[in-house]
Amino acid sequence: DGLLAVLPRSTVPGEVSSALLPMGDMNRLLAEESRELREKCTELSTAFPAGNAVASAAEAIRAVTLRHCTEVCGLWMEAVDYIEGMLRKQVIDAIGKEVSPADFADYMVFHNRKLFADAYAPSPFCFAVRRSPKHSPEGTVSIEQTAA
């Protein structure tokens, strides 16, 4: 269904090694993809009738092009998911555990205590709701952390 190219890292002394394809190779791959798509569109133009038929060449070309776009987007999503998973694994390995939102909130409270003097420490988000300064509060709006 697809092709996976694994490139060896450079073994030449002094040469910078990279797991990425050189820009010229990437451009050649994109040019080949474009050529194959144009070739397919030409085949469809000869295989399907032109004009106002139920299944015309324009509709066939549109369908093939959109399917190709869907496949490219799917591969892009898989690549991003792979990178995110790899980064997540590295962070978990570096920290030694999976960090929950509660762990992060605790860290920020600890960090803010070290960073700010008591007089300048951030205060919790909580405000009285009133119609105007002349009226009594009708309630409060606050953001609270629930225990995990």
C-alpha cells in the first residue's frame, strides 16, 4: 500500500548526519507525486466522456484527486501522531511518570511560591457578579480545581 524508506546515517567522518531527506530529494519525490497525479488525470480524461454525462472526466478527476488528498492527509496525521507519541514517551521516560493535570497544577503552585513574593503571588480566579457597583453581589464566578 505504501513505501517506507529508511536512510542510513552518514558514516563519513566530519559529515553531518540527519534522519531527514535532503531538500533536493524531497522536491524530487513531490515532483514525482505531481507527475503521477497528472498522468492519472490524463488517463481519466481519455477513459471518461467529456461534457454533461452522469460520470464525466471532470468528476472522475475530482474524485481521484480528492481521494489522493484524503490519503495524504491521513499519512500526515499518522506522522504527527507518531512524533507526538515519541515526544510523549521521551517526556515520561525523562520525568519517570505520566504527568496529570493535577500534578502540573501542583508544580505551578510550587513554582509560583518560589518565583513570587507573598505580596505579588497570583491569587485564585474568583470574582463577584453584580449588576453595577451600587448593587450587592448576585453570585460569584470562579475557576476551581477538582481533586483527580
